[in-house]
Amino acid sequence: MKIIKLNETQFLNNYYYASELKKLAKDIGIQNIMKLRKDELEKIILKYIKTGKVNNSTKNQLTHKNKIEDTLNLNSYIKNYKNNKKTWIFINHEVRKLEPNFKEKSGAKYWLNRWREKQIEKGNQITYRDLVKEYLRLTNISKLPKIPSAKFNNFITDFLKNEKGKTRTDAIKEWEKLKKMNSPKNYISWKKE
């Protein structure tokens, strides 16, 4: 196991691609890194930086290869959820039955998956009907919270919203500058510089 010579501020003020986080996680002994999302890797690495300890009992590090897929039915309880194309076709089909003019909303899938995980962690039994209703609710919220680990996407969104007349190309150029700065990777920090 390698020792990371970063403090919390240094880690938070850097931007890491998922591949870099996976290498860092592997170096400190985190197991099953391929099954973890970028935000999960960041949390685990940050916890390691704070405590010096590796926690390999994270729920998403368990393998699901031998589990039988759930039956996609509104009355089925979610036990072995698969976040795949087949599942999303089912969810979107069922949502459109409730709201024929349904339009997908950026970020809603992310927040639906976090809601589902939270329900299961609490021991709540939820059905695919519950999942469909929650997805519809999320898509009808006027502004969803920002996705925590989407620093690049959040910066681009904030930049284009606040910098009138600027293009996505301009935003990407400024992002590249921000990545090199020793500051949080967000629009506010960029604006201060």
C-alpha cells in the first residue's frame, strides 16, 4: 500500500479523471475499484486521507455477477437492480403511461439511483412502481441539485449561464485553466481568479 502525500485541501483542489482516481485507489489498497462510481472513489480516498484507513466494506464493492436479475414488473420488489438499457427502457415505458408527454431530464437518473440506494440502505422495500413514481417526480422538479462529482459539467453549466455571449469552447478553455489552479474546481473559484 502506498502512502498518499496529499492533505484534504490538496486533494479537493485537484481535478481527477476516473482513471486517475482508480489508480490512486488501487495504490492505497481499495478493492473492486471497477465497480465504484467516481464520486464513491473520491469519498473513499478522502476518508483514507483523513484517517489513514481503507474501508473495503463499501456496499457497491460487492459483486453482483451471480445474482438473478429482477423481473421488470411494477409490482416486483427491487432486490438485484441492474442499471442497464433494458431497465431504463422499462422505466421510461412505464413513466410514459403515466405522463404521455414525458421528457427525460438531465440528472434525474443519477438522483433516482441515489434515492433507490438510500431506500435500500434504510431497509425499505421498494417496488419498480415506487421507482417509476420517483423518477416521474424527479423529472418534474424545476431544478435538480447538482451532481456532486460532476465538477467539469457543473463548471460548464455555470460558466455558460453567467458568462453571456460565451460558447462551450470558451468554457472548456477556461476549465483547462481552472484545472491547473490550486483552488476548488468550480465557477466561483474561477471567477475570483
